[in-house]
Amino acid sequence: MPKIKTVRGAAKRFKKTGKGGFKHKHANLRHILTKKATKRKRHLRPKAMVLKAIWAWLSRACRTHKSLTFNFFNLE
């Protein structure tokens, strides 16, 4: 049986939280920022939580990536 590969795009975009959720960075904060309001840019700055609807997919896609796996007993 072949090894399960991590979906690299997901591994680069998401981080797993301690309670098992996932967080991600908001879009629209890279360029063309002069026309965006300060309030809008400020609200885009913090990380956001991923919807529960795609938690299962993220867990399967990233089960082998170190930053996205959560080891409860911290054996490694």
C-alpha cells in the first residue's frame, strides 16, 4: 500500500489549533491596498477559523504533515 501524501497546498494555507479546528489567513491583503479602507484592512489582518464543513477534508488531506497533525501526548 503506498504512503498517503499530504496535500501541499492545504499544508501551506492552514494551521491546526489545539482543539482540533483549523485557522487560515484572510484573502485580499496582498496588493492594491490604497483603495481599501483602514477598517477593512484591519479586520482582514487576524487569522480566521475554517468552517466545520471542510474540517473532515482538511484532516484527511493533511494527516501526515507535522504542523497540521496534533499529537495529544507529544511523543515526538
